[in-house]
Amino acid sequence: MFYNLLAPLASQWPAFNVFRYISFRSMAALITALMIAIVIGPYCIKKLRQLKCGQYINEDVKLHQNKAGTPTMGGILLIFALFVSVILWADVTNRYIWQCFLVLIGFGAIGMWDDLTKLLHHKNKGISPKAKLLGQLVIAFIGMWLLMHNPTYSSRLYIPFFKDISFDLGYFYLPFGMFIMVAASNAVNLTDGMDGLAIGPSIVAAIVFSIFIYITGNVRFSGYLLVPYMPGVGEVTVFCSAFIGAGLGFLWFNAYPAQIFMGDVGSLSIGGLLGYLALLCKQELILGVVGGLFVIETLSVILQVSYFKWTGGKRIFRMAPLHHHFQEKNIPESKIIIRFWIASILLGLVALSVLKLR
């Protein structure tokens, strides 16, 4: 909004020229979202307590029983701070900004439906997996349809670390993109099992994709670094920065010991958004690197369930997802979280190295 109102005045008052710079507005969006989340966080926690939106803890996770009743659905706080900040600092006429909002709020609505179902039934059973998956597929389809109907968007799949290798998926790119978003959404959801465990790597991923998106939307940088150029996408850097700020503000209250949990409204929306950001900057496969922690957590569940069924009751891990396995080995929760964050940061640096290694 500030961009649309004040940038046109730069011709008369040069001081307003600063609002034309994505870098300036990105930093302003980060700080704004962070401050909004920190300021309204206590009120949000209080309100969720009054509404009795307390987290149900599965009886199998014995070490987390002391967290029962902690306010959940804190993803609403993150989404609100992000939304207000983006509206203030981004170009509200940019199509990609609203497509990101569609994915974020669409996946968030499915998560809220699931959270409310759990709360109303006073047990850890939300909507059916089929209903959740169908909702995710619908939102992912709409997001991909909008993306592929942009004449500047390509259906080519670029291979990381190789500058001359790419494949045109054609019509298959639409279901591929849908898979990316749905898989990312569920992967973040599975990782959200400890205080700050999911939001930390999500912030790292948002930082990495903000860099890729800025380069993708800049004709000179994209040409130099051999990244596909997409006009207008650079504005989404403001969106990414607002997410980083909102995520840090949420982490202020979600850090161990957590005062609030993000719930499915937070984890599903964050995962879907990260998948969409990867698609926007044509770094779909890089998502598997920067989000490697989410991939490992998801694979641990798939392997555990598959092996359990195949062997008739045997397990690979003491408990899945993987973070519960380490907790069952009596490793302190805070240590597991910090180590997973460190691994996420290293994976983010590996993902950024693709800019110079190909």
C-alpha cells in the first residue's frame, strides 16, 4: 500500500524514491511483521486460552503430556502478522502476491478446519485424511492453474547444480507442482512436533527462497547467475521477508518451553507456501535440499509404517517422526531442536551454493 501511494510521488519529492526499492520494503516488511506478532502475541495466547483451544497430546507421546492444554492454532497469529505487513509494504497490484496469499490462506483454512474438528471432539482426531488431502489438492490445483496461465512462466524443470540440463514437463508440470505443494504442506505438518522445531527450518527456507526470488525477478542478476527470469516475481521478496518476520515473532512465543503451538492452520499453510515459493522461482528440486529436514522427518514416518506392516509389528525407530526417536533416547528436547536447526541452516547454505556451482 505504501508503495502504491508513495512511490508515484517520487518524481516530485525524491525522498519517496526509497519506496521503489524492493530491498528497503523487504526489510520494512520483516520488521513490521515481527513487531506485530510480538505485540499481539500475548493477546492471542490469552484469547485462545479463553476459547479453550488447548492442544491435545497423544497418549503415545508420554514425554509431552505436560504440554497438554497449551494454546494451539497459533498459526493464525503468524498469518495475521504476515498479511498486514505485506499489505502495507508490497505492491498490492502484483498478481504473484495474491497468488501467494491464496495458497497460504487456502491451506491454512484446511488446517483450521482440522484443528477445530479436533477441539470440538476433544481428541486428537481431526478431519479424515481423504478430506484433508482433497482440500489440499483443490488449493494446489488453483495455485498451479493461475501460475501456468501466465505466459512468462515455463513448464521446464531445471536440475540443480547443472546449468544445461532441464526437461519440459508440459502438461505433466501441473500435477507435479500440485505434488510439490501438498507434499511440502504435509511434511511441515509432520515436523511440527516440538517447540519451535517446524518454524525454525521454515524461516531458513524462506530466507533461501527470498534470495532466489529476488534474483529470478531481476533481469541482470538472473542472466548472470543463469536463473530463469520472470518479470514481477521479485515483488514476492517482500512477501518472503514478511513471512520471516512473522515467523520470528511467532518463534518468540513458540520457543522452548512453548506458550503457543502453531496447529495445523500454521503447519499446513507454511508448507504449502514454501512449495509455492519453490515453484515461483523455478527451484522445485532445491526445495528437497533446503527442506531436507522436512524430507527426512517424512521419510522416517513412511519407513516406520511400511516396515511395521511388512514385519507384522517390528519398528525401525523407537518412535516416528524422527524427532520423537531421539527424544525416546532421552536426549533433551531443547538439544534436539537446536541440532535440527543447525542441520537446517547447513542445508540452506548447500541450497544457495547452487547459484555458483553450476
